[in-house]
Amino acid sequence: MTALAEAIAAEKIGGRVWFYSNYHCNLQCSYCLTESAPLVKRRELGREAILERAREASALGFTGYGVTGGEPFILDYMPDLVAELGRELPTIVLSNATLFNERRLREIEPLADLPVHIQISLDHPDPVENDEMRGPENFRKVVEAIPKLVERGIGVRIATTLDDPDAADPEEQERLCELHRSMGIPDEDHVVRPVINRGRAVSNEMGVLAGFEQLEPELTLTADGAFYSPFAPTVRGGRLDTDLLVSRTTSPLSAAAGSLVRIADDLPAGHDASIGIR
Ligand code: SF4
């Protein structure tokens, strides 16, 4: 067993390595951690870099992959890339599910035979409230896309992001759960998590603070280096936040992973991340 595999087995760091495939997005949500929008700097990691790092990660003992952005499926190579990742290790891709036209749906059909889940954002059971944060027509597009994925046998999870989950109306939450169940998504595949006060959520005064002490260490690779958590490489005012940067380089992966383990080792005794919400 490698030293890294031992750190994962001991739960010092998470077993999943995350890839920020890109930072641009067709949407512009009010709480977006990365200030994503159609015309922002793309910060694309690149297909070959992702595959190379993924192979290293698997050899080092990581147990899963995650892909996030921006919107990953805005990239034409994403369906093939996710299939390649899924053939190696269980993979989760975070998506807004608004780009699944007939062509994309055909392209992602091979994912049905692989340990791949697409995690889709759906925040509210009512279109008006949902679209307030995520943009016009978002609710309609998402509830149309999910059954198309489910009927193709593709794994789907739903992620609900709320400004204050503890203050959520139980009746609304129950209606949201009825909605996802009606689309074939069971309760165990529905996660509810708070808005994190980073990125665009800062300007909109939303969410909870999150730093080393609140976040679970999960190696997260971007075009600009390796970070402590998928909630770390955020953007504010167009500039990348580096307060949770682990390493400027991601190659070799063993060095970036070693830096993450050392940071995790240095956290105060009794540290227990309180926002493990992917
Ligand atoms: S939260 Fe997700 S879907 Fe919304 S703008 Fe950001 S990357 Fe795009």
C-alpha cells in the first residue's frame, strides 16, 4: 500500500480526486463559487492533463474521481472523457443539466454501463424560486433532463443548495423530495448543502464561511494548481482565491498529494470537517 493509500484508508484525506475541467458556464447563478458565466476566463485543465493526472491518481491509491467547473458538459470532449474516467474508477460529474440536447444524450449513453453519476443542481420545488438563483427556464430544463438520463440508465444524484438549510420550510423540502422521487431519484441520491460564502455568494451576502477547519481535505486539481477542497479554487472579482492553495504544480501528482496530507496532518487535534457536502 502506498503512503497515500494509507492516508486515504485512515481518512486523513478523501479518496476522490477532483478535476476543475473549466470555469465557464452557460448559466450565471447568484451563489456560484467560481463566478462562472459564458464569457469568464476558461481556466481549462485540458483532456490530456486530466487523463494523465487520473492515471497517476489511480496508481497512487485514490479511489474515485470527481469532475466539476464551470459546466463540464459545455466541453465537447466531456462525454468521452467521463467514460474514460469511469472505466478506471467510480466517477461523479457535477452538472447543471441544461445542455443535454439529443446529441449530448446520445454521446453520454455509454455512461450507463459505468460507475458514473451525474450530480445535478435543483434547489427548489417551485420554478419561480428555483430560477431566482439559477436563471430563467432552469427548473423546466432540469426536470425535463433528469427523466431522460434516468430512462437511459445513467446514474443521477440531485444536489440542493440552500442559503440556510436549517431554516428551510419542511413542506417545501418534502415537495422537492416528492419531485425527485417522481423522477426516479431515491432519497439516498439527494443531498442538501449550504451555500458557501465564497465567489459570487460573497457579493450577494449569502452562505456559510468555509476554510481549512470546515472542509474535508480532498485533492482538487485546476489549471492553476492543486487545492485543499473542491470548495477552494473559487473566484472573486475575476481573481482566483489562493487561500486554500496546496501546490502551484499538479505534476507529479504525488507531490501535490503529499502536500495535502501534510496540511491535513497539521490540522489541530480533534479537527473534524463540518462541511462534507459533495
Ligand atoms: S453554480 Fe454551477 S451552473 Fe451555476 S453558474 Fe456556477 S458553475 Fe454554472
